Amino acid sequence: MRPLEIGLASAVAVAVLSAAVNHARTSSSNAALAASRIELDRLSTENAALRSRLASLEKEAAELRGAVGELADLKGRVAELEGALRRSPAAEPKTAPPDVALVTRPVREEKAEPMEADTFSVRWTGLVSPRFSEVYTFYTESDDGVRLWVNGQLLIDNWTDHAPQEDSGTIELAAGKKYEIKMEMYENGGGAVARLFWESPSQTKEIVPQECLFPPAPETGNGLRGEYFDDMEFGERKVVRRDATIDFDWGEGSPTDGMAPDEGDNEDEEDDEEEEEEDAPAAPAAAPDEKPEPEFE
Ligand SMILES: [Ca+2]
Ligand SMILES: [Ca+2]
């Protein structure tokens, strides 16, 4: 080959080689670019997801801020209401009970003065209504002295110291009519008993039952008014109460020991005494001294 041909061949070879290198470079760049595009797409997708997540979190934060604001409002409202409640008169009893208890307790204890077990007297008053129009026999069992009036007639009068003893007296009564009745007893010492029975041709002897006894007007219901005095002459009255019947054996104790609450429909001041007795059954309340005496003395 001639030198010119060799030179030309070399130049061609160089050009071909160069072109091949360039082609290789271009191919390599294209591949990198494609990879970059894929990465870009991935990052773009991830970015959109993060933006979406951020928006969601911002929305939640806004809701929480709103809830916190509402809670603060509610707390403020509760505080307002509590303040209003403390200032209102209706709320005063909530703090008052301890003072009320301190004030009322001594008063009740003072009224609930127990009666002595000896040297006392009792007077029962009211009305009695028989079931039959017959001659009735009334019986008393007493320790100590006893007196009984029916319709103003003194049927029994045994005003003496004695062990439990029966006395009796008779009177003609009309069925359903109400007659004034009064029984008195006194206790000097030892045991004390007071009972009232009746019988007629149509009924056997029995304690005069509650349904046939009525308290003095204006009291209503059944039973008799019982007035308990701390001496033997009806001087110092301690207790006024409703007795369903006269059927007592106090033994050697006080007539007001374990005194049960009054029975019947009391509508006057005895209602108060009944409540006090329920509060302190072992220490019954004393009666006020200004109570009016029964009408038929
Ligand atoms: Ca006694
Ligand atoms: Ca006695």
C-alpha cells in the first residue's frame, strides 16, 4: 500500500472509532437519562403522597384546636354555673345542715325529758262508741288508783294505793252513739298497771278496741288522748300522746320508757310530737305546758 492510502485508511479508522465511541457515549447518556426520569417520577409520586398526608394532618390539627377551644368554653360555662349556684339562696341548705343539727339537737333532748317510774299520773280522754244498744259493764285493772267516767257518770272510783286490782261499773249505751269517756290513774310506787275492758250481753269481755275509741275534737282518727303527768295530782304534764287502747303494764319502769309513736290520724300539734318520738323512740318528747285542757273535766 502506498503511504497516502495508509494515511487515509488510518483517518477513516480513527473516524469510525470516534463515531463508535460517541455512539457508545450517547447510548450511555440515554440510559442514565431514562433512569433519572424514572427516579423523578418516583419522587414526584412520593411528594404528592407526602403533600396529601400533610394536608390530612393539618386538617386533624385544626379539628383538635377547635375541640380544645370548645372544652375551654365548657369549662368557663361550668365555672359560671357553679358561681351562680353558690350565690343562689336555694344552695344555702347545702352548707347549713351541720349548723341546723347543732341547733335542733339540744332542743329535742331538752323536750324529751323522761318521766319518773313512780309517783306519776295519767289521764285518758275522748269518746267511746258501742256496737250494741245494751247495758255495758266497764272493767278497769289498775295499780295504783283509778277512776272512770262514761257519759259524765263516774262508774269506777278506786283512788287508793293497791296491787293490780279489777273494778267495774255499768251503764246503758246506744249502738253507734259516741259518749265522752275519761279514765284517770296514778302510780305511787312499785309496779304500775292500767287497763280498760268492756263487755255486754252481746260481746265477751275484751280490751275496749281502738276502732271504738276516738280522741277529743278536733283530733281525728281512733284511740284516746293520753296525758302523762310527773306527779300523782295531774300537775306537771310531761307527755301528750295518742294511745290506741288502754292496755298497759309498765312494771316498775317509767310509762314513757320505750313509748311507741302515736297511732291514728293526728292533725294538730301532736303530729310534731309523733315525729320527734320517731326520731328518738327511747326518749319521747314532753308536751308543751300551754296545751288546752280537755273540754269535759
Ligand atoms: Ca312504779
Ligand atoms: Ca304501784
